[in-house]
Amino acid sequence: MTSGPIGLDLAEVSKAHAPQLTDVPAAPGLINEKNEKSLAIAGDDSSQSPSGRKESVDFDDKEYPTPEEVETLRRVAGAVPWASYTIAFIELCERFSYYGTTVVFVNFIQHPLPEGSTTGASGTDGQSGALDLGQRASTGLTTFNSMWAYCMPLLGAYMADQYWGRFKTIQISIGIAIFGHILLIIATIPQVIAHPNASVGIFSVGLIIFGVGVGGFKPNVSTLIAEQYESQHPKQYIKVQKDGERTIVDPVMTISRIYMYFYLMINVGALAGQIGMVYAEKYQGFYLSFVLPTIMFLFCPLVMFLMRNKYARRPPTGSVVAKALKLWGLAMKGRWSINPVKTVKNLRADDFWENVKPSHLGPNQPAWMTFDDIWVDEVRRGLKACTVFLWYPLWWLSYNQMTTNLISQAATMELHGAPNDLINNIDPIALVIFIPITDMFLYPGLERLGIRFTPLKRIAWGFGLGAASMVAAAVTQHYIYKLGACGNHPNAEDCESPAPINVWVQTIPYLLIAFSEIFASITGLEYAFTKAPKNMRSVVMSIFLFTSAISYAIGEAFVSLSEDPLLTWNYTVIAILAAVGGVGFWTAHRGLDKQEDKLNFIPESSFKGRQSSHAGVNA
């Protein structure tokens, strides 16, 4: 992802795999390898320039770097295609609807109807509410909602790869989510709020349907946006800067940029939705804070329809997960031992994957092995990414506090007229400001200094900053208990005096969370896309998103700590877990970090699942 020597391994990888690269027939109107430039290693098909320097030139008149240039030239990100921006706008609308709706869940569930209100609106100085189920119920239901929404990407990815393709899966998911939105609106109508049991029942059903739609949307839109660039520029090429410097436009760095601005649009939508719906809730009622996000969400199918013939789309090739698991099982065969140390050593042996390549097995390969050697390398790389994601639930624990306990914490401090569920918008504001700064100054600046801020290093920093944010939250909670008139029970119904602490002290944990997102969350999206086989991208992306659901499930164990007087312990324990997770993550994967460039330069396999494999066998 950054410049610097990558050694002879890349050239060796290219030579070893290049003979297996073949085209497959084009699918009319869709992207596949016939109308997409094949992914190749710099240095192949070299020609001699008039100056005597070997250079690689493709049919599209772009100049491609030689192996020597790959090792020495600075790498830069390319321009983001306009089609990707329209997909980012779709995501903005969806995130407006998601966060605009969910931001008011805590108040809707936890607090009672304000005196004289039928809609839950409280006015300037009151506290909005509706169902009066308490903080434990609000934390439990909001945690379930988030967990459910991030379990469903597994289903959405399967349907996209096996049957519908990413584009159609997104469209169907939008329809399901709209139905969920409608049920949530019904639950907040004043006549329904007057019957809390009916309201919470409709609300809960709406959450389930809403989560199915969100889950089908996320892994596919997150993949579709980066494929718009890859379809145009699948490999590195030379760009001469205005000052004459020869640089390499790196697709991997460009994909990193795409996800940076994709995440920025997510937070623009989240920011507008959260701020707007908090005030809609406070001054008009919960029904309006659910209606407006639904209207915004309707822009998603409109843009999808208008752009249906403009997007680069891949047809469904059939899910290849079963084949990948069979391959993994075959590789593990005979490597187990009663000695756990020996087992680990065997599973990490250099020949673990080499021994199950078709070229190695020859005539002894099983009938289901219809792929080539390169796909084995791609599966290995994808599984490596999944092992990276195994650590993410410990990071998500700190992130998840932003939408639950930190909102409740704000309600126990001096608000000075600001709604308690407005303060967490510091996070998206910080992201909107600092994502461009990171993209334009921080990452390029480190690149110029020769500092290799690789994806795994960024993720490790994200863990550290997540832990630091929870330390700040724990310190704040300690002083709320210490200085507040209500002592260790500031959330008690008879507590009318907030702690004498300005609520904007929460700026510290929210800023730390924002920076940890830039390093951990954005990089996770990038890592899932760049390391997955093309016919498993939705699946690998869904596994990354699923780690958030695992974190929410773990978070259910902390619900008992999500009330007074235990909240200080809640933040402290989560800080420790995030810190331990960061140390464990880097210890486990620092060796993988050294392979970053080699993994990125694995050529593309000709195995496409349902399409013809390199041997002409239907998979």
C-alpha cells in the first residue's frame, strides 16, 4: 500500500502464475474478465524504450512500471470515478435513514412520555420519551438491533453471490428496509404510543424486518463502490507529476481513498440524520423522527434505477464458500496432533497451501477441485483477512458505547439546552473534518517520509485509540458519581439535578473514537475488499461486518453493568479489552504485515465459480 522495496517475490509470483491467466466469455452488459483489463504484475510483456529502458505498455496507451520501478517509485492514489460517488450518495441516504431512526431509540424506549405530551416531544428543557422501559431495556433493545443488522450481511452476501448479484440484492434489500421503516412509524403514532405494550410489539417487529434490509444492503454496496474503479484500472500504471516526478498510481491506494470518502459520506448522512431527528423528536415527536428518514431512504431506489446501466456489475457466479471450506479442510488433513504446539506449527507450515494446489496434486486431485493454483492463493489471502477480523469484536465494544451508554451519560450532565442524544454527533463531525485531512496530508506525508503505515499498523492504532476513548469515558463517569448531587445514581427518576460537569467534556472520548474509526473501521472495509477472491468479496465483506454483531452479542454480557452505580466499571473493562485486543492483534499479525505487498500482487484467478474454470470445467 506504500512505496518501498518488495523484493523478488513479486516477480516470482508473476512468473509462477502468469501462464494460468485466461479470459472467460463476456456476459452481455455485465463486467467480467473479457471487458475488464486482466490483473497482472508490473513488468510482464515488457518492451524496450528508445532510451534502452525496459517498460511495460498496454493496449490502452498507459505505461506500466517495471519491477525496478515498483520497488523504487512513490505510489499515489488515483481519481475516484463518478459512478462511485453516486453509490456513496446512496449510502449517504441509507445511513441518514438508519442513524436518523436509531439515534432516538434510547429516549423512545427508556424515558416516559413528558407531562402533557402525546408524541414524546419535550420542548427545550424537558426530556423526550415514550415507553418508560428504563436504561437496561433501552440498552438491550438497541444492542439487539445493531447485532441483528450486522448478522444479516451473511445472508445478503450469500444471496448476492449465489443468486441475484450485488445490484439486485441491494434493490431487494431496500424494499425490505422500507417495510421495516413503515412499521417503526406506526409504532410511534400517538394513538399507538398510548398503548405501550402494542407500541413496543410493533416496534420490535419493525426492528427485525428493518435489520434484514440493512444487512442485505451493507456488504454489497460496500463492495460495489470499489468495483467501479477496479473495472477501469485493475493494475498499477505510471503517472508523471507536474514537477516531473514519475509515480505509480496504485489501485490498492485508490481503493483505500474510495473507502475513506465512502466513510465520509456515511458520516455526512449520519450527522444530518442524527442532528435533524434529535430536534424533530424533541420539538415535534418520535413519529416525525421516523417519517423523515424514510423519505430520505426513498432516494436510494431512485438513484439505483437511474444508474442501472452505468454501474460496473458482476453477475452471480454461485457461492464458492463450500469449495473454499473443502480446500481448507483438505489442507488441514493429517496436520492435527495431540500436542497442541505441534498442531499450531503444522497449521502454519510453509507448505500448508502449496500441498493442496492442483498442480501439486496432479491426477490425485478430487473431482470438486475445478479451480487453478492462483485461486488457492486467493483463498489463503482471504482466510488471512478473516483471521485479522477475528480481533475486531474487542474494538467494536468501545465503538458501540457511542450509541448506548454515552448517550445516557450525557443526560446526567449539564446540557445547557442541548438534547442529550445530540452530543454524539461530535463523532461524525470529526470524521467529516479529519478524513480529508488524513487522505490529503497524513497518509501522503508519511509516504513521502518513507514511513510504511500499512493497513495492519493502522488497525493496531485504531485499537489503541478505542481503548483511550473508554478511559476518558470512565474518568468522566467517575466524576459524575463524585460531584453529582445524586451520588452514584444520577439516572434515578427522583434525581432532578445533573452533575456539575459540562456535557461537552464528552468531546474527548468522541474524538478518540473518530480517529480510531479512521484507522480501524475504514481500513477493515479496504482490507476485506482487497484481500478477498473476486467471487467471495461479498462473503468476506459480510464476515467483517459480522464481527460487529459478535461484539454486540458480547455487549449483551455488559448490560448488567449498564446502570448505576456500575458504569465506571463498564467503561474500564471495555478499555482493558480493547487494549488487550490491540496488543494481541499486532502480536498475532505483525508477520502478515510484512507480506502486504506480496498479497496485493497475487494475480487474478480464472476460476469464477459458475463460469468456466481454467480447465474448461463448469464449477
